[in-house]
Amino acid sequence: MNTDTALHQIVERIRAAAAANTPLCIRGGGTKDFYGEAPHGEVLSTADLTGITSYEPSELVVTVRAGTPLAELEAALAEKGQCLPFEPPRFGSNGTVGGMVAAGLSGPARASVGAVRDYVLGTTLVNGRGELLTFGGQVMKNVAGYDVSRVLAGSLGTLGVIAEVSLKVLPVPPAEATLEFACGQADALRLLNEWGGRPLPLNASCWFEYAGAGALYLRLRGAVAAVEAACEHLGGERKDNARAAADWQSLRDQQLSWFATEEGPDALWRVSVPQTAPVLSIDGAAPLIEWHGGQRWYKAPPSQAARIREIARAAGGHATLFRLPGSGTQGGVPRFDALSAPVERIQRALMREFDPYGIFNRGRLLAAN
């Protein structure tokens, strides 16, 4: 289908839904349907909004339509030796660029290079009135509407249908190395905090236990000389690059066996805390820790929500019920931690402004939206 025709059909569908107060469930590839509260409403697909409309490798900027498969975009960037540094999780082969922005999720390198929102330069959006709006541009210094583009990251489709997005990209670093250190959780956090204060080319980290033994993996990226000097200085066991790359990709997409929750009562919890937070006293197996200590994954039943969230808040963070257990039982537990009153007022005001009839992804982000 012609892209202009597809966009016109989306606009007309939105206007009809607004007039009839019909909720719409915006969907790209459907790979992140598990994230957030359960989606409902008539499916509004962005699958026909595809294609890279502009790519200037020398300017480090690409403009792409929302329904374009993420794999297609990353392949085009790789041909020019460039990448999306924040390593967006894909959770499947059908993930789209629009879904990447709407979910706002970042991969292993997030703590070192920034999040999705830091790379969004501009967007084209269809709001709840069926109006086509453009925010931002294609350069970092473009100020008008820039923050509006960024606020779409993580909005889970509650502000409108993303039609097109301009992204900043970066060259693939010339050198990479992965080091392994045998250590417990407390020592891993201590080492990460110590290394974080040094001029090292840190890019990503991961600690977890396997067969009762803890291991910390550290990925270095940057200039050849910097990476080699860091390897010599830090020690540890240097891993084969090809094998390590596959493992980091598995971590990015939660394909490591550690993440399996197909059976049993345990859900997958994401606990976001300051990197300097100590070991958290959350019952169950040891966590998997990323982002130099800032993102910690736990397996625990939804029934432990109050305790987990209390511990996260005490450490200066928050907890998200990321994936339900294999049984699918949520037990009435909200997927996201409660927002502060001022932040919730701002979020609801944004949703009313962009989607005055409340037709987009009702309840996906905030209850009774």
C-alpha cells in the first residue's frame, strides 16, 4: 500500500473512532504487547507506514516511518558502519521503529550512552483529533518542539500514533572487548562504582549467578588504544568477541535462560535504582544486574509487589512488573509503580491535550485514562 494512502486511512480511522468514542489499540509488530497494562480496543496497525525516508550518514541522522521493522533500520545503519547506540530491545523479529519509541526501552549500553529519548530529534504524530503534527527536526540544535518529541518515548501510544521519527545515530566503535570477573553481588556493585569514577571506556555490564557462582561481565567500547589499555589495567578473563557479542544480544532481547518465566508463579520485575544503591533484600534468587547497578531484574510473585516497591523506593528508585508469570496471573497488581502527584497531573494533562477523547491505548499506561 502507498504510504500516503496508509497514513490517510489511519487519520480517517482515528477521526471515526473519536466521533464514536471507540478505543483503539495502536500496534506495530506486537512484540511488546506484554509490556504495560493489557492492551484493548480495536487494533490500529502501523504496519503499512514503512520505509527510510531520509538518511545522511555524514550528518548522523536518519528519518524513518514508524512501521518500519527495527531490523531493517539497523541493517541499513550497519552498512554504513553506524548504529543505534542505546541498543533497543527487540523481543522478536517483528519489532518496529514506532514501537521502539513508544515503549522507550533501552538495552545493555543505556547507562553509558543514554536512552531512546536522547536520540529522538523529531517526530510526526497523528493526535486524537486526527491532526497530523510535526515536532522537532533533524538536528540537535533544533529547539522548537524538541521536548515534545522526546516525551513520546515511553508514552506507550497514549499520546497518538507516531507516523515518522528522526533519530540521531552514531558510528560503531572501532574496538570492543568483554571481560569476565568471578565475584559476588556486593563485590560486583563495588567494582562497578569504583570503575565508574575512572576514565575507562565502559559501555555495558551484567552480573548474575549461574550454578551458584556469581560472574560480572564488563563490555568496553571505544578507541583501540583505550580498550586495550583498559583490558590490561582491569584484568579479568577476556572473552572471545564473537561469542560475547552473541551473549550481549541475548541479554538485550532477554533470551538468556535467566529470564525464563514460562513456568511457576514468579513474574519478572524490573527495579530501577541509583547505580550506587547497595544489595537489595528482595526474597528469592539473586538478581540479574545491568546498567552498572542501575537496573536490577528479580523473579518474584506479583503478590510481593508491596514489599518490592517499598524496597525500591527506600533505595531511591521504583519497580515495574515487567512480565507476568507463566500462569498469567496479575492479582490486581499495577504493572507500573505509582507516579508522584505532580508527575501524574502533568502526564494526564498531556494525554488530555493530545488525545481529548481518550481513544488511544486506554489504560495501557495509567488507569482510567
